[in-house]
Amino acid sequence: MGKNIERILENSNGLNCCQKTLNAFSEDLNIDMEPALKMTAGFGSGFTQGEVCGAVSGACMVIGLKYASSDKEDFESKKITKEKVSLFMDEFKKENGTIKCKELLGYDCSTEEGAKIIGEKGLHQKLCPKFIGDAIKLTEEII
């Protein structure tokens, strides 16, 4: 049974793409969302530079929380985490063509002109729910 993406998106207004994706797994992974929301505040809009999509960043965090170890000598968990993140990235690219926010939106949010067009066209509201949904679905399949 998959996560209800529509409900997740409705209940996470005011959060950026990274926060929404991480929040979708907060109960499953026992994530304390208060520090997590602070920690992920700068990940939206591709680190505010149109780079790696926030939903992608959030998914990678979820995979890390699921498979990684805090033991720096645990090389097996590092290997597994890397494999899972790589699989996620490949699948997200296959589905959407890229992991870069500015390429997903078609405009560079780090420029005044790009940010203006994104806002005028409502691209975050129109396009990002699909990318967040894809990130959540793919993460569910991987973890």
C-alpha cells in the first residue's frame, strides 16, 4: 500500500520540496521533524540555486536514514546506502529526465528573471507536486 501523495501534499503546505519528501517518511523512520525542518530549510528550489531538486535531496536523506550507520567503520551500510541512492537517482532521471530543479521547471530560480517567470506561471504549484510524488513513490519502492 503506497503513501497517499495527495494527502501528504495537502497536509504539508508551507514546506519546501525537500521537507515534504522527508516528512512523508517521518513516522516510518521515527524522524523528529522539528530539527529536520530546520535542517532542510535551505534545500528547497535546488539549494536556492536551481541545482539538485529538493524532493531528490529529501529522498536521499530518507534512504540515508534507513540504511546508513553512524559507525564510520560500517562500510557495508555505506555501500548499501550508495547503491540505493544511485538506484533512486537513475529512476528519478528516467522518469523526469533530470534531477536539477532549473531543468525540471524550465527556468533558473536563482536569477531574478527566472524567479519572476516561475512565480508568474505558478510553476512550483503546477510542476513540483509531480516531482515530490515521484520522489516519494520511488523512495517507497527502494526502501
